[in-house]
Amino acid sequence: MIEDYLPLAYLNAWEYCLRRFYLEYVLGEMEDNEHIILGRHIHRNINEEGTIQDGETLIHQQQWVWSDRLKIAGIIDAVEECDRQLILILDICMKSIMDNLQWFWT
């Protein structure tokens, strides 16, 4: 069941700070710091679901992805579509699991 999967948002905490992962995922504690606040500000325009066109490229924002093998699930910022080929837009942390993701877009 997908509800038992680790949310993708926690992978960033796992990759960069195991203590933060423990605080957020295990204890359910989330504290804002300058990095969290800056991230919210940077992502303020991409956090809306929808599709926009940039020249020949379609950008599908806020896309649901999951991996049954890795037991992870969540929303990624964007998927680009050009010539009916899809390109996942992922940060460095997410690239290591890219081959295991399945996704859905409307």
C-alpha cells in the first residue's frame, strides 16, 4: 500500500542530515530554518499543479511518482515533455533513484 511508503520529501533530509531525518520522520518534528524558508521561496512558482508550454516543451508541474521496489512515493516538481519524450527534473539526491520511479500525469 502506498500509504506505507516513505514520502519523497524525507529523502532530502536522509541524504543531507540523518539527525534531521530522524527528527522529521520518526519524531514528527519539523522546524523552519533559513534553508527551509529559502526553499519555500524558490519553489513558490513551481508548487502549483498544471501544465505550461515553453516553446516546443510541455512542463507538467507537481507530478506524483512512486517506486514499489524502494517503497517510496511523493510529488516531484516537474516533468518536461518534448517530442513525446518525458524528462524528469530532479535534484542530485533524486537522480540516484530515477530509474525506479513510476509516475502519473494528467
